[in-house]
Amino acid sequence: MSAVVEMRKEAKQNNESAKPAIFRPYSELYAEGKRLRDKCPRTSHAEWKLPKNRPDPLFLLEESSKGRMPELIPIRYGRMLRSPFTFYRGAALNMAADLSVTPVSGLRVQACGDAHLCNFGVYATPERRVIFDINDLDETLPAPWEWDVKRLTASFVLASRNNGFRADVTRDIVLACLRSYREGMSEFSQMRALDVWYASTEVEELIAATRDKEAKQRAQKRLEKTRATTVLENIYPELVSAEGATPRIKDSPPLIFHAAIHKKKSFIEGLPKAFASYRESLPEYRRILLDRFELLDVAIKVVGIGSVGTACSVMLLMANEKDPLFLQVKEARASVLEPYAGKSKYPNHGQRVVTGCQLMQSASDLFLGWTIGPSGRHLYVRQLKDMKANPMVEIFTPSVMEQYAEYCGRTLARAHARSGEPVQIVGYLGKSDTFDQAVADFSFAYADQGERDHDSLMKAVRAGKIEVDTAA
């Protein structure tokens, strides 16, 4: 384990992904990756032992709640309380701390930082193609590639348990994800560097390959509905009140509302500067497009689980009375990986997220940019509901979950291959399923830990130590 610790210390000194050497033969890079097995055997990834000095999971939840809007924190805890799986989704900081004491090969990539299965989904590219990709990168940072893999596979164990699947079926699902990652990485390692960056996953291809007939029909209907949804006819009436001379976002507390701070003079005066800074973060040709719209209103909009309580909001802009644009603003706090993988080199965490999106996604949002809000918080911006659709994991059958695991595994491999050296990772992984079986063991053991942590939250709620809002 001492060699692993030394590699981790070395990695923290430089938080950029390793830069591959130029003109190095495949065989040399593969051999380098293979030699890393001597320092960190693939079988070592199987074990999860509770560290003696492990922080209390509820203490870490409280730490991650610092700086959030206090009135929204009970909603966050209420959503995490629903099941061990929803607890896991909101506890990225907890797992980051746990992963920091697990073995790593020493190879680093641009990591997602929160690669659970619900952070993959469908969205539209600027060219209006609908693709499947990682769609939440709030925690992205250069880090060991294994951390993303383990967070993803443990999430499949918890989601499968939540759906009532047998243990052997769940293990097959996890192994399908790992096999897809390993084989996908092998395929990307043999592609031209440009072809790796050109690679993307079209939703139509996934639907056509879906083995479950009912799931295929359901997915096709969702895609058609998603494509048919328009900002003017669907999203605008849902979110905007036409009363008065100027359109305003409807208040629907506690999930959409105009915060008191938004009425303060300091916020109102600081908003133009923050918006101008966001504008400057865009390429010039996209600034010209943005300039066609006028900012009319901003409101808090609660989203997800892990983001609840952070400064997430929605902006209403209009080019004319029939041409609205909604931009989602999300607070970018320090990545949960930062204490263990090294600080971000970017002064603005919004820029960290934007750069991570551009490195890991095959296509990123047209209006993706960053700024600092009037209250000094780091923010990033993208379109709201731009043909976005998240997986309905709770209705997945075992066969659908297994195929979805394959999609996620390959997608994560492609994202890692863009910034890391895929040949070295393949050299480490090898052609057998040794790594797959080890990480599957870890995933089950860590899912058990997640259930125990969720139980701790339930006990604290029953004892009146933590306030929750389960209705929102």
C-alpha cells in the first residue's frame, strides 16, 4: 500500500492529467500500464475495509451543507432519506473520502467525480443531434480513473437492490458495466486520437440496439416527445407568468421562487456585471447569438439531490415575445475530490466545470460558460431542458439495467480516453476479467456501507437531530 500512497502524493503535486509522450509505440505504453500491476495488483481493488479514522457520514453531510441556503437543506436531506440509492446520490463527498484510501494504479484522467448512473443521460448537441453522455460534471477534476469506475458500479448495485433484483442478477449487471468499460477502453486505445474525440453515442443507435421490446418502444416514445418539446409552446407556459407588462418566472415554492436576496439593491446592481462576465466566457460567435436576447428575470430553481441548497437558478431571456431562452445557472463549489486529488488550477470553479465538460463530453451545450454571481459565488451556465432526458432507473427490468450498464461503462471509457492515455489503462486492465471481478466485489461491499450510512441518517431523523422535508 505504501507504493500506492506515494503515487497519490505524486499525483496531488500536479492536478493535470498526465501528458502522453509523442511518437511512443503502443507496445511501450501498454507495457508501462502492465507494470503498474506490480505496485497495485488488480485484485487489490476488491477490498473495502472501514478505515479506523473514517469521518462520521453525517458529519460529512453537514460539512457539505455549509454555505448552502439553510431553508433548502431539509429538502436535500428529505430526498436523500428516501432510499440508500438516493442517499448515495447525494453523498459524493462521503465516497470521495472513502475512495481516497483505496488502491490506485497511478494513472490519472479528467474524472467526473460523481459518476453514478443517474448522471448519464440524453441531451441535444448544438447541431441538434440527440446523444447519450455524462450530463453532470459539477465535481470534475483530474484524478485516478478508478474512482469514477467504482462510483459508477456501486451505484448499479444500489439501484438494482432498490428495484428488488437478486444478488446474482445484480452482479451480472455490474460485470456488464465493467466489461464494457474495459473493452471500450481497448477499442479507444487502438483508434486515432482525433477519432476518439470525434466519437459520440447517438440515441437512435442505442434505441435500435435495445434488446427489450417494451423498453425500446418506451424509449422511442420518450425521444419523440423530447424532440417535439419546444421552449415557446411547452417550457415557457410552464415556467412564466404573462401577467403584467414584462414576463416573469412563476413562483412555485419551495422549488421555484424569487429569493429575498434577489430583491436587494446589491444583487440587482451586481447582476449586469455577473452576466457580462458570463458573456465574456463564451466564444465570440456565441456572444453575438446571446446578444440577441435580453435578460428579464432570475429565480431560484431547486434541482437534483446533491445540488439542493446551492445557488441554482433559472434565467429568462427573450429576443422577442415569441422567442424565449432559459438558461440554468448552477453554483460550482470546490470539487469533492479536491482534498484528495489536488486543487483545481482554475481560479473559478465554474471554469473548472466548463473545462471538464469540454474534456469529457463528446459535445457540450451551446451556451456553456461561467461567471461570479453578485454574492461572490462561482457559477456556471448552460441551457435549461434542452432536449434533456434522464433514465427512469426505477422502472428498469434486469435486462434493461444490464444494457444500460453497458452503455454507461463504454461512455465513461470514452470520456476517460479523451484526456488520459488509454493504452496505459488497457495495459493495466489486461484482457481478462480480473479487474472486473475485483471491482464487483468492492461494489457490493461499498453498497453495504451505503446502506449503513443511510440507516445512520434515518436514525438521526427519528431522533430529531436532523430536519427533513420529504414532500418536495
